Amino acid sequence: MTYLLRKMESAFGWAVVAGGFGLLFGALSVPVYLVSGGWAFAFSWWVSGLPYDLLHCAGNFAMTLILYKPCRNVLSKARILLT
């Protein structure tokens, strides 16, 4: 997904993407618990982790808004040095 959005330069847009990844954090782990414990275990584990996922989403969103420009500047300078 980030490869498809690599030309996007909006800090808010990247914050939404980062927040989405934070929100999906628990869902990305469900396949492991599905195999090891079954549907009921995977679903209950995901639901019990939703409060953490919401905090993870908010934290990713806020940190991306704060750090987007400094990180973008450093990475663009590093790209110039490497080419």
C-alpha cells in the first residue's frame, strides 16, 4: 500500500494510512491465532485487543503528523546522497 502511495506528500494522508495500520494491528495477527486456537479463540483475541488497537491507531496518527516533515527531509537528503 505504501508503494502505491509513495508520491503522496500530504502529512494528513500519511497519518491516516499510519492510523489504519495501527487499527489493523490485531487483525494482522489473527491468522496465527486462527491456526493455533480456532475461530473462537482468534475472534475473542481480536475483540479483546480492540482497545489497544484504537490507542495504537491514535498514536500512529499523532506521531505521523508530528514527524512527517522532519523524516521526509532526512530521507530526501539521504536519497540525494545515495544517488
